[in-house]
Amino acid sequence: MKRLYYVTQDLDDAEMISKEVHDKGIDDHHFFVVCRDRKGIKTHHLHGSHTLEGTSIVSSRKRAYLLGGVVLGLGIIALTLFSHLFDAAPALPIFLLLAVALLTTFLVNVVGRSFDGYLMGIFDQHLNRGEVVIIIDVARHQAESVEAILDRHPKAHFIADCSNFGSAIPD
């Protein structure tokens, strides 16, 4: 799935966009609004929050940890099955695992924090101006039609897109 981030001026526009994308098959579990106006989110019947910090919507570090763990596991399995490296030094897999895990953790923290901080900074700029951030999860085959709807909408402005793997929209 693909995650799309848009911004609009107010909750009326967000509600209109919500209706348009719901008509295209996007349900409330795939449409999320972030706005500082907590009461407005409820009165406009939108699925959302007044803060991003309490959600796991932006979580590139989590995705990187999952990917790193899978790659690390596959690498160790491949070395075990296709080489005689571990026959000569039985403790080598443990040391190799620890070394790669430490390096991966360091890199994920640096890169993940940087990307998460970048996105959160962009969102905070818009939220501090009183704007509404719209987050939509779409299947790859829906992405083009949903993007076309939002491109035609005069008050919706594209911010970013990414994968939603490992960071579900909260209930």
C-alpha cells in the first residue's frame, strides 16, 4: 500500500475530500486527519487526531528495523547453508550477528530519526499555521485515481508519499 499526505486549509475542505475519496472505496480506516482543532474533527465526523506524536503514522525507523531484521536473518541463514565459514569457528555466527545488529541499529537510528524528524517538521509547520494534514492509505491500483481526485481539488496540496508498511492508521 501507499501512504499519501496532503494538506488543506480547513476541516470543511477535509470533510469534502473525505466524501470524495470514500466514494472511490477508501474507508475510515484508510483516511486520517490531523488538525489542532480537536472539537472540529468530531463535529465534521472525521477520523483523526489533534496531534501526530501519539500516533505511529510516521515510523520509518520501525520499517527499517523490520527490514534490517529480515535481511540480517536471511544473511545468517545463507552463510550457514552455503558456506563452511561457521564450521571453522562455531562462535563466529554470534559475533557476526552482534556486530551486524549493532551497526544496523546505529544506522537505522540515524537515518530513521532524520526522515521521521523531517516529515514531522513539515507536518508541524502546516499544523501550526492552522491547516489540516490529510493522510490516506491506498492500494497501488487505487493510488492513481485518488491522486487524480486530490489533484483536481483546488484546496488540497500534496506534501509527500511513502509506504505504510509497519505504521497502520490508528483506530
